[in-house]
Amino acid sequence: MNATGGSRSSRWRLGWRQPSQRSISSDGLSSRRSRVEVPRTASTSSPASAPKNRVLDLKVEPVVEKPLPKPSKKRLHKKKGARAKPPHLVEIKPVAPGLGVLYVPPDDNVGEFEGDKQRMACDGRSDPTPLRWEKLSFLPDGSAQLRIDDLWFDPRSCSLWPGSTSVAVLKPIAFDQGKPWLFAVRDAGALTFVMPPSNEMTTETMIGAPLTIRGGFTRVTMPMGRWGSGSMLAALPALKIDVPAPAKRGEKPPRTVENDPDQGPVELTVELVQTMAERYPTLLVRTREAVATNDSVD
């Protein structure tokens, strides 16, 4: 797909292939076939003291701020007032690249959050802050395992404390070239999706409000009710979930590519439909791929 002609340039234009659609019954996605349900809210009671075990796959590093400008010599004769030192900022992030999202869980379990890393202040006075660390892995049978660790950040010791852990198994519901890229699990009141990192995301539900977390992957939890409905529209760089490759020592991490050049952006639409005669809602999964065409222009 190179430019043709001596002085002619090449321009890429994105068209759209015909959308593909798949209808799936959510009965087979019940969490009764999974180990546990995806927890809605984090624990509200922090440990009274530091636990003996440690969080091994996250690290706490100080945030290096730019130094303040030196005071003018003309002002050195003035008395220095007592100034309160600003809180010591630290950054919490994964020890190694992987499929994970780290965020502060909301009280109402709704909203949209970025889950790459978190900044916290060590002030020696505040109470511990809850954090949630979710990691995605794949099982030999093609399903996905979501491990959810509820953690606590203690500003007094400036350290992470482990809390409770739960594990949910999600069933693959969409495939590309034989490889699953969209997973889901249903419990009594919600449907949870796991998919590749998304550039854009829009969700709507008739009952309640959804929760969206974006990081190494995207996790969306949509509340459901009898005879209710919902929809989700996402723009995905590609139909695959890849584990980020670690950067070599002394090298900068590779630049993130917005879209797969061989595939282009993919538009994903998921609709939850339930008629009066259906006991469980049906999922309609549609994908529409962009097709790059090489138009030569003068």
C-alpha cells in the first residue's frame, strides 16, 4: 500500500465493512457457573494495623517534583514564617507491565475511571484510602479470569495494605480468527464485560448506572432488571487483548499505537434485549471494522 506515481501522494481513507452480528443468551453467562460474582463495592472497614503479608505486584514510588525557584537575595533579611510542608506525594503502579486496572472504587459503584496508576499523599494524619486492583488472565479452556484485590493505602506509613480478594471467571462471547476478545459474566443484578482497551465508550441502561474502568483492558458492569434493556458503544483499536511487552533496560517503553494498522478501528455495539416472554436477556453483539483504502491524489 505505497504511494503510486512520482509526485503523487497517498491518502488513507477509512470505510466500513458490513457489520457482523451475534445473538447470545445470557443464561449461559450466569455467575453460578463461575467461582464468585464480581463484587460491586469495596470493603468500607480498613485494617486496624498493618497486615503481615505484602502487596507484591504493585510498587509505591515517590513523585519527583520540579524544585522551587530559589528566593531572591533581597528577601533573605525578612523573617521566615513557619510553613507547613506539603504532603509527600507517591505514585502507585504495577511492578511490571500486564493486564491490570488500578483505581479508587467509588462509593456508589458508578462512573468512568482511568486505571493505569494512582497518586496518593503521605501526610501522617489521614485514614487509609481504599484501592481496587483488578488483573486479567486467561485459562486453558478459553475463558478469562478476573482477580479483584481490595487494597488499602495507609498515608501514615506510606504503604499498601492487602485486603480481601475475589475471583470471577468470564465466558468468551466474541471471537476474531478463532481467538476470544470479548468476555462476560452475569449475576443476579448486573452483567460484566471485559474487552480490549477502548478509545471511546458510551453506555446506557434503563435501571441504575454503569461502571467503566479503562487501563490494560476495559471492564464495564451494567446493571440489569427484569424486562429492562441497555446498550454499549465502544471504539476499539483492535479485536485482541495483548499483554504489554516490558521495555528493555535502558530503553523507553514503545509508543502506544492508537489503532492496529492492519485492522483499523473497530466499532463495537452491545445491546441487552429482554422481551416479556424471556426469562433472561439476550445479548446482541455487533462489530463493524474500518477498512483503510489507498486513494491517490495529486
